[in-house]
Amino acid sequence: MLIRLGFEITVTCPAPVPMLLALSVHSDFRGRMIGSDYVRNARGLDMSEYTDAYGNRITRVTAPAGVSTFWSDAIVEVDGLPDVVQPQVGQTALQALPNDTLTFLLASRYCESDLMGEFAWNRFGQTAEGWPRVQAICDFVHHHVTFGYNFGRPDKTAGNVLSEATGVCRDFAHLAISLCRAMGIPARYASGYLGDIGVPDAGFDDFCAWFEVFLDGNWYTFDARYNVPRIGRVLMVRGHDASDVAMMTSFGVYELTGFRVWSHELADEDDDALLLQTLEKRPDPLQRGLGGQVHAAAWGLNA
């Protein structure tokens, strides 16, 4: 399956602002890529990229005073299969967990798992360990939390989500992660592209947050917001929670004045040259005007 994906983000700065942009496809992505998903800009700004401790590709840039637009536009190939579902997968005993998973059992800025043990064990302690327990947590979060962009704010923790019962997709993920960790299941935050492929078109593309859990020797994808297997996820970032992977981290003041994302399926085509022509013959993203909505609080921008 071929997916055209990209974004266009515009910021307005009163003075130069150093920024870290977590806006590229994750280094673990092994699918075919046509074109480039590197962050680009219309002002010829000097940018460099590094890979952080979680494998996230981070772009360094200083946005000058005035208006700057950052964008990316590429085609990727994925297997076209929905998220893996393995109800028979069991839970790895704590004493047998690999060392590199243990950090994802700990409380973090937005995931106060250390405060949720009593609630989690009372609510899910009678469920079967492993996949059924994680699915029960997803079912609970999915039905307990009401989604709405107006419910997003950058300081909202999993505890807030549990008590307020509202949030954006990252809040669904934070609450599910916290409940998993409270029950001894390593869980980490993830986000990226997830277009309306195989589901009704919502009419608006956005980045999406989900989470991954370590069960029986492997990491598996779960999504408490949608709570159904989805097609076409393209991972951009992962970490303990959204504080590790803010899409934009700034060291100064700016205003987010444009935010647009696209992720949609293309007809299969074996000839890369023709696919490149597809990118070239459509209007450049910078020429199409800014649509959609701006959700700074939802994505922890400027975290």
C-alpha cells in the first residue's frame, strides 16, 4: 500500500527562536520511501538532524523573526494490513523482562502510574494477564474518556484524564499507559501519521497518538482512542510520554499560525519515477493555502 503523507506548519516569531522539530518518520521505519520526508522550509534556513535515544529523528533549526513555514511531503509503502491482534499473547513476568523495557514501567511526567496502582488492580485485577488485560484497559479508556480538541491542554496528566473523563488522543494514550505500568506491563507512548484508510473519511487529517506494550517478548500496538485495528500507521516518534516527543520544542516565544497534515492512500504503482511525478505535478503544499485547525495544546507544542 502506498500512502502520501506530509505536513505544513507555520510559525510567527517576534525574535529568532531555536527549535527542535520531531516531525520526521521514525528511524525504525523500514518501508520503501519515495521522495523525502526531511523537514524543509521556504526560507532556506540552516537545519540539521540527529537521532535521539528513542530513535526519533529530530531537526534542529532557528526560526528567524517573522513568518516561517516548515513542511514535508513524501510517499511511503506499508504492508496495508491492520494492526496485529494476538489475544493469546501472555504477559512477561517482571523478573524476566529485558533490561531495556524496565524504564517503561516507571512513572513519567504525564503518566503517574505510581498513583494508579490501587485503582488499576481493583478495576482490572480479575482480568486474564497479557493481551486480555491490556485490551480491557483499552476498552475502559475508550468508553470512559470523551474526545474533543477543546479538551486538550499541555499540562494535562493521566490523573487529570481519569478524573475529568475528557481529552485528545494523547490523553487516551497517557491514561492507558499509566494503567498498564501500574499493573507491571511495560508501556510506551507513540505517535505519527494515521489517515482515514479503511474507515469513513472524517474530512480532516491530523497526527495521532497511540501506545505500545511489551508482551511475551514483543512490542505490540494498541490504540485506546479508536480501539479497533487500523490500517496505515506510520510511526514518527516514541518515548515515555508526550514530554519526550513534543512535535515542536522551542526555546523562545512564537505563535502557531498554521497547522495542516495529510495522510491518504494512493493507487499502487511500481514505477518510482511516476510516483515522483505525482509529488511534482500536484500543487506544492506551500501554494495550497493553510486549512484545518490549530491544535497546539493537543500536541504539546512548545512543551
